[in-house]
Amino acid sequence: MSTRSRPALALAPSSRAVRFLSPARRGSVRGYTLLELVIVLAVIGVVATIGSVRYTGALTTYRLDAAAARVKADLDQAARKARATSSVVYVQFDAASNVYRILTSDEAGKNAQGSTTAATGPLRVDLGADPYRVKVRKIQSTLVGTGVGFNAYGRPMNGLSVMLSAGGRERLVSIDVNSSAVSVR
């Protein structure tokens, strides 16, 4: 056995190895300055702000479109229900509470007598709550009242326009008494 020690394993110096292993070389490696970091953080902040504003606007538009589509679908459903049951079906809107209900003629009569409350109707949709969060801004009916009735053949007995609004945007849902078509604009 020899008493000679083995030489240490020699590594080829790379810039990464020298930077971490040699304290003498650390002074020559340049890092980021405080100014550069502040500029990067400012750019990230501006991009995040723009992104959040655009996201909020897109979310408002989505909620408004979803609410208008729901009103349209429920008006179509009321017409189908009137046709299927050969009875009159009403869709009543309440702009003050952002709610609408679908009622048969029997339920509408009970409501007029005071024995049915707004919460006990068969279908009650609150457009002011999640997931919609929109306001019923204006209701215009061709007859007296704030709704539309569908006769036993599923045809509207009167025209109706409902203006929905959220975040400065608006959608108009209307039903044409002549063609029975429900449109969203």
C-alpha cells in the first residue's frame, strides 16, 4: 500500500461552477439592480390592472347575456306550457325586486286574492341574485300590467319588452304579439 494520496478530482471550470465555488470571482458577476426590479414590477402591475378590468367587463357581459337568454327560454317555456295544458299562462315581472314568475291562470287568480305569495309560485327567477346579478330596468307591455299572457294555443295575448341592465350595458328582450317570436337585442 502506498501512502500517496490521490489527487482531487479536477473539474473543468464553467462560469456557473466558478460563480458558486469561488468567492473571489463573485464580484465580477453582475446581478439585477433595484431599478430594473422596480420597472419589472411596475410593468407586471399595469398588465394585471388591464387584465382585471377586461375580465370584469367580460364577466358583466356574460351575466347579462345569460340573464337575457334565461328570460327568452322561460318565455318560450311558458308558451309551450300554455299550449300543452290548453290553459292561460302568465309571466309576471317585478322591476322593483328584479324577479319574474310563471303562473297558470289558477295561480294568478289566487295571487290576486292574496293567498299566494311571490315565493310560492311554481317558477320564480331572481335576476338580481347569482349567477345573473342584473337589474330589470324597464318593462313595457302593450296591455295594462307588467307581464305577458299566453293563450291556450301558446300565442301571446300582448306584446312585451323587458330591458335588462348591468354595468352600463343593456339587453332588450321582447316578444312580438303577431309572430310570437321572442328576440334579444
